[in-house]
Amino acid sequence: MRAGVIVAGGRSTRFGDSDKAVADLAGTPMIRRVADRLGEAVDELVANCREDQVEAIDAALSDHALDPTFALDEDPDQGPMAGIATGLGAVESEYAAVVACDMPFVDPTFVDYLFDQAASHEAAVPRPDEWFQTTQAVYHADAMHDACRRALERGEHKVVEPLFDLDYVVVEREDVLEHTSLDTFKNLNTREEFDAAAERF
């Protein structure tokens, strides 16, 4: 069993007043595009979001084959690490892929590869440039959940902090490019980025 967690609880401040997660991307809500792609690589789907987002996200994900469940942020606005912890706390599988809701080009074959890399470790995290891509990575659900909680208790908010508690594998740029293109990490933050992506769909 493999799980997918879509993290959607951010406030998307650069996007204006509407919720980026359910914004229309060439006729389909963005989170649905992520769910459809991620769904090809996993057996269960969990959406992490705020309570005020459930209705719209539920509508966007209606009739998805994996019947996604929700993991709600008890204390919203704690940042992506708290969202990852909440999402991972709700999965049934041992390992889970975590993907941000604004990565509509996520490549399911690359997610498969990350699951393979994470096996017998606690995480597989891509590093296509100097930054870790923590919101397109595979984690041992319990281990990362607990590491996130410990980091939050220490007052850490950098989403890389919990990794240092884990036995993690880094998927470097050359490995990434052997298995996918950097488009898999492309995230949409602004209306302009949305419009450019919509043309590609």
C-alpha cells in the first residue's frame, strides 16, 4: 500500500483572494489535476487543508477513483511542515508521497521512483538544485509525522528540519533528470503562472 498526501492548506497570498487549490486550470481545478496524476502512483489519497476549504476541495475531488479522505489542520497557518504532519497522520499506508496542491505537472512515474528509493529508509527527497523539494517527496509516514511534530515543538518552521531526524536518501539532480523533467516540480503561485500552465494543458 502506498499513500499520497496533497498539501493544500496554505493561504496562497500571492494568488489574490481566491483559493489557489481549487482554481480553474484549463477547465479542471488544480488540486484535481494533482490528484489525478498522483493517483496513478498510489493506493490511497489524503487531502490536507483547512476546514473552510473542505467543501470546495471535496467538490473538486468528487468521483475520484481513490475516494480521497481529509486531514484537517487543527491549528491553521502553522506552515507546510504542520500540514505535512497532519496529512501523514491520517494515512493508513507505511509510506506516503507528499505533493503540494500547486504542482499540476507532478510525474507519477517519478513518484514511483521515489517510493522505490525510500524503501528501507525513512525518506527519499529530491534536490534538483540547492533546495530540497520536501513537497514532492516520499516519507515513512510515522517517522516523518513524528519528526515534524518534534521540530514544531522546538519552534522550527523550516520544512527541511524534520529530515535531519530521519534516515533519508537524497535524489540528486542527475537522478531526477534521468527519470523525469524538472516540470514535475513546477509550482503555480501567480495568475501569470496559471495562465502559462493552462496553455500547456
